[in-house]
Amino acid sequence: MLSALFMRREEKLPCLIAGEKCSPCPIDHNQWRCKTISDLMINEQIRDREVRLIGENGEQLGIMSAREAYKLAQDAELDLVKIAPTAKPPVCKIIDYGKYKYDMLRKEKEARKKQRITEIKEIRLSPSIDDNDLNTKAHQARKFITKGDKVKISLRFRGREMAHINSSRQILDTFFEKLSDIAVVDKPAKVEGRSMIMFLSQKH
């Protein structure tokens, strides 16, 4: 079955499958609800008394019976596809459905390749960290952020260091300043247990 070739996810169908509105457009785009590609009716499945037919190049071919529209599609050695089932009358278009399916699957595959899952990387600091170590940690965080990851900065306190939490906040401020050209504060610094946590993400 043709529907088995498609992934079961909601996908907005471009107007008239041509990627743009026809002129004049017979579809009320505010009322039409797009369907999944696998739900589209094609060829013999279309049995409406009347349909509005769009040619393969986007030209208006008028209102006719589904049988007549299918005959025109067959004559062109293409497929008849119902692209706007809720329109009055329903709108069909003559297209190469096999090529259209192939193009959609190829675009989906390319989109998945480009998609990247954002990870959260953690950088741990201490209230007694020196400038060299702070620069090293900032350089490490810069690599993560430029790759699109979020960075969790953890300033950890031990023993009596808990008494100096507020004064240690400047360490996080200084750390952010070193990255402010590429990063923004995703979540401001706040105390969680024996740590002060801040999240940074890439600036867009």
C-alpha cells in the first residue's frame, strides 16, 4: 500500500502540492486542515461527484466528476490526488505521486541528518579556583557552546566555604563574561544544596 511508505507523523501539506498558492486559490486556507500524506486519497479512491481539478503545472482545469479528472490524469500518465478534501467541491491535482513521495522522503531524511540533539555539559568550579584554571574551564565551555550544547556551571562549596556563598557569586559572573560573546544566561545562578548553579546556552 502507498500509505505504508510514509512515516506516521503530522506533516503540513503545501498548498496544491506545488509549494505555493494558485491564483485565484479555490481553498480557504484558514478553514482547510492539512492531513498526513498517508491519508491522501489517490486515483480510484476518489469517488466524489464533483471535484475542482488543478493541472500538473498549477493551471485551473475547472469542476468535473472524479471519473473525468482521473481520466485526464491517466492520459497524462500521472496520478490524481485529492489535496483539499474539505473544500467545496474537493480539490484534486494531477501530479507524479511516486516522484512526490520520493522527494518528501528525501527531504525528511536530510532534515534528520541536520537535526542535532542538544546535550547539557557540566563544568565544575570551586570558590578557590585561580585565574588559569578559570580560563581553562571557560575555554572548555566555549567548545561545548559553539557545538550547540548547553553548559551547566556548578560552583561547589565545601565545609566553611558555605559561609561565603554570596561573595563567590562573582566567580560565575566572571566566567560568563569570558563567554558573553557567544553565550547567554539560560538560567540565572541559584543555590542548590551545596552548589551554585548557572546554565549557559548559545547566543543566536
